[in-house]
Amino acid sequence: MLSAPVGEGHVAAARALAARMRARWPDTHVREVESTGGAGRDRLLAAAWATVMRHAPALYGIGYDALVGAPWFARLCKSVAGRRLARTLDPLLRAERPDLVVSTYPMTTGGLARLRGRGRLDAYTVAVVTDVAVHPFWVWADVDETWTLLESSRRQAVATERGADVRVAAPAVGPDVHRRDRAAARRATGLDPDAFLVLLSGGSLAFGGLETLADAVLDAGDGVGAVVLCGRDERLRTRLAARGQGRLRALGWTDRVPELLSAVDLTLTTAGGMIATESLAAGTPVLFAAPVPGHGRAGARMTAEAGLALVCGTTDEVAAAVRLLRDDRDTRAALAGAAAEFAARDPDAELDALAGRIALRRTG
């Protein structure tokens, strides 16, 4: 199970699938590798990603648009990345001799594709796309399967790499992410049993101006509460906690996100990615607020087009959307119904089907 510590989303998806595999396939050894092949490279990638997304997210959007809009440039970049990651992965995979390799990080997937394409890897390979919008680096023809979240994601992936085997699969979420009784979840997490609650997240590093967005949520009016996931941004948590507002709750790094997702009425995110996927898998609708450029904006649009989310560009729109969902039962029911349909997709059944395809290839 291959991922990389560039943000938490890739690692979270890998850990979730690994946990399910261990439970589903108890006689199977599952090894998780959370690295691109060196501690220094990992730190550099993580720091570069965090710096760009925190201080100059428009640069990431420009890079994303360049890759999507110029296929020749994407192919060149993918070729360079694939060769480098193949050199990194080759010794590891030769030593492990796995039957199955799953990658949740796009550049690592490129290394697998190069090894498969040159006959240096016999293992069955699967790429798991953790965002709705499919970055060109996610899709490689020489990987056996690519898993996407929506039908529109699959179409985008096929257009990116026409020789790839792309499937719509169940979300890569852990066994603890599922629909729960909302009242029980609120009791367990100590949240107001009667308020219309919005969970705010900007990913592990709390990108996207969550403090301003929390104010916008509270501007929706009485009866609305905001629960802010501050992630690793302790300064943000301290500032919000110092307000002492009864309708605002600020949380640091927590392992209770699955319970919180079921406890709230709505998840607001600036980043998309795993928190949006986990929210939908818990049956909770999503609101994208000023999503980050690049795959964030593209994924928000695609999720909204699938009837699974609303997208807001300004704080006034956020307050209006929260007010609408609080007061309009039909709109709330439509989003909740779409989320429930998404939540019904079973990751364990997905693993069973994958095991069948691997067995068929062995016997065929």
C-alpha cells in the first residue's frame, strides 16, 4: 500500500484501505509505505505543497490548468516523474514481491506504471484517486486499474489516458466512516442536540480562511452552530477558542472525525479531497466554500453537478446557503438523499470484486 505524506488525504485513503484489507483478508500481509523514497524528498514535497497552498494557491491552479490544457506537457512531466519513481520503487518491490500494489499518490502510481510497462513488476496494480477531479498524473495506461469516485471522474480520466482501465469504485474510507444515528453521535461528541451544525475543514493544515468562513456560517442566524476542524494549525484553534462563543467550537487534531461527520447537518470544506469523500460516505451533504484553485475548484464543480454538494464563492453566499439548508426541507432532503446513495457504496464489496479479478488473471 503506497502513499506519500503530502497532506493527509493520500495517507488517510491508504490507511483506510489497508485496515479494510486486514479485516477482509486476515491471512494477507499488508505493508504500508508512506514515502516517495526518501525522508528528505518527502519533507521537501510536503513543505512545497503546504507553502504553495497556504501562501500562493493560484500557482497550483496555474500548474493544474497547464497540465489539463496541454496534454503534451502533461506527458512530458509524467515521463520524468515515472522514471524517477520507478528507480525508487524497484528495490522495494523486488524485495517484497507483492501480489497486489495499491497506490493513492499519483507520482508513485507513475513509478508503478513504468515498472509494469517494462515488465519489471508482475504484481496487480491499482491506482486509487482520492479527489473527484482527476489530475493527469492520476491516470496511467500501464496500471491494471484506476479507481475514481464519480462517473464524471471516470470520463475525465479516460479522456486523459485513453488506454487506461478506469472504474467508478466505492470510496476509500475506513470501517469507522459510515452512517450513524445523528442524535447518538451528538451525544457522543458533546454537540448541541438541537442546533443546525456545520463542520468546517480546510484539510490537515486548515487552508482557506476558516476563521472568516466560521463567521459566515454563524451569520446564517440563530440556531446555527459551527464546529471548526483546525487540524495542525494550533494558532487557529487558539484564536477561535479564545472567543468563547457558545455557537462556535474549535477542535485541534482529532481522531473523532467519523463521529463528527455523522453528528453535523453539513460539512463545509475549502479543500475537498478526503473530508468531502468521508462526509458523503457518512451520508452528510457537502458545501464547498471558495474551493482552492486547480483540482479543488474542478472537483467542487463536478461534485455539485452530481447533486452531492453546493458551491459558494463568497462569504455572503456561504451564509445564504447555510440558511437555505437550515430552512428549506426539500433542498436539504435532496442533498441528503444523494449523500445517502453515495454512502451505500460498499468498500468491502469493492475489495471482494478486486480479489476476484486478481484470481481470474492468475488462472487465466
